Amino acid sequence: MVRASKTGQLIALRARIIVLLGDGFGPTAVARRVGCSPRVVRKWQRRWLENPRPRGLHDAGRTGRPGRVPVTVRLELVRLACERPDDQKAPFRDVWTYAALADAVAASTGFRLSVSEVGRILRFELLRPHHVKQWLHSSDPDFTSKAERVSDIYLNPPRNAVVVCVDEKPLQALERIHDTHVGDRARVRYEFEYKRHGTSALLAAFDTRTGHVVGHVVRRRTAAALLAFMREIARRHPRRPIYVVWDNLNIHYDGKDNRWTEFNARHGGRFHFIYTPKHASWLNQIEIWFSILQRRILRYGSFKSREELSERVLAFIAWWNEEDAHPFRWTWRTDRAQDPRRREDELPRAA
């Protein structure tokens, strides 16, 4: 430790004291050699005899100021934070705040915590009851088998086949009343108020092998518009099997006119339709590309008409296919309640 270049100065000083004492020098002689008082030498001599390990040369933990919040009060705060507020504990609140928790703890224990103290305790326990996340549980009884089929078609596509992820995205043409500008500290500021110029829909297909996107902007999302879009997909791949991954939207099914059965028959049975589980459209890779479109074009864009919005979206698709197209390294995970395979892995096994 004395010779190591990365040892801290204080630790190296204490280690040198122990080395010199081990060489037979007395505390006064050691103090003169290392440049400290004999009292310091005796202190570390005593600590080394009590704990003769390198760890014993580090400072002992300090007790600090005695805690003023009783343990029972801390436990009550943690218990409340792990529950939903009700009208008795926090009237007309669906989510806890620090102030509401302080009031609820005072009502149940008689001990008043400051708002800052509530925050410190919860942060120490890694609790954030004021943060809310959304989630959607899939009630599909065949979730596992459908999810496995989607995953398998991504990872092991049939030879010479095309796998496309198809979905629709609503588009709303919003025009910002004032121009977006860069303010202080390079913060982008855009006008909150806007004008509406109508809506349209984007029909898009993402090729999981190449990352290329085919897109049509239509006035309304209808079965006829989707049929026309799928005919374009068929024209782009005239002789190859096409596997289509999409969700459970009504126009994705046959309907009374058997639209997709007849469509597939007209194209030689080349199409294979794979449905994501109910409430699990996030298994569709086109959703990843839609998020890119949302962030780059739609979220802060300003469009004076539906036509301008359509031109901008189609121009982005052309640029994407030319410059940035790539397949996604697609992964997904789920909770134990959703995936029975994870539950089975955690069951006790016989020896």
C-alpha cells in the first residue's frame, strides 16, 4: 500500500506508520520520520492491533446526529406511500404528493414530518409514489403462442420470403401560430397555440430485413384504402411469399366480404397474415418506425394543410429509404403475470 501509486495520501501515511512500527521504531521516532505527532502514531498503532487488516486503516463510520424521526413514523410513511390514497387519508387525490403524505402521517401517528423530510425518506427507500406509468395488460388467452409466432417470424423468416409489419397512423395537420425559435441556453421554444387543418392517415409497411418503408397517405382509414395499399406491396414483390404482421384492427380481418381471403386468392396464396396478441400491437416493428416519424417530423412540425403534411411525411419516407434504412435490433420483455414461461422458470424444481 505504501508503494502503490494509487493509494490515497492519508491511507499511505497510516500504512507507512504501521510499516515503521513493524521495523522496530518507537512511536516518537516514527512521528519524526512521517511528519506527524506521536499521538497520531499511537492512535493507528492501537487500531491496527485491534484490526490488523488493510481495511482497518480507513476512517471508521461516523454516527452523526441522532435521528429525530421515530422508526414507527418512517415505517408508516413507507406503508402509505406503497398504497393508493383514498378519500379518508387524502380526499380527492389519485396520486400521493409529499405534502399529502405528511398530512396523512400526522393524522395516523401524531408526528408532523416536513415536506423535505418526506422526500428524503422516500428517496432513501427508492420510492416515488408521485410518478405514474401507464401499462396495458393483454387479456388474450393465446398471448404466448401468438407472441412466439411473431418473434419466430422476425428471427427465422422463411427463405426467399418477405416479412413486412403493417399498420396505420393517424395524422393531424397542425399549424403553429408563431414560429418556433431557439431561446436562452439553446432551449427550443415552440408556440402552444395552433390551428387545425384536418386529419388524414398514413398506411405504412416496414420490411424487417432491409428496414425500407412503403407508405401511402390517405384521407381516411378504410378497408378499400388498405386493399389498394396491399396491392402495392404485392406489386413490389411479385413472386415471393409475403408474411404480414399486423394487429387486430377490424379492417385487418376478412369481414362479410371475405376481403383478405379473396385478395390472397387473386395473388396466388402468397400472403400469410400473422396477428399480434390483443392489446399487444407493440410487438409490431412498424410502431418503432412510427415513433421515429413522430419525434422527427410530427411532434414539433407546423403544417398549413393536409397536403403539406402529406408531402413532408412522404419526403421523410423517401429520405429514410435512401439514407437511413436499417433493420431494428428488436427485443421485448414482459412481466411475470403476462409471460407463463417466466413463471415456470421460477417454480421450484425437484432434485
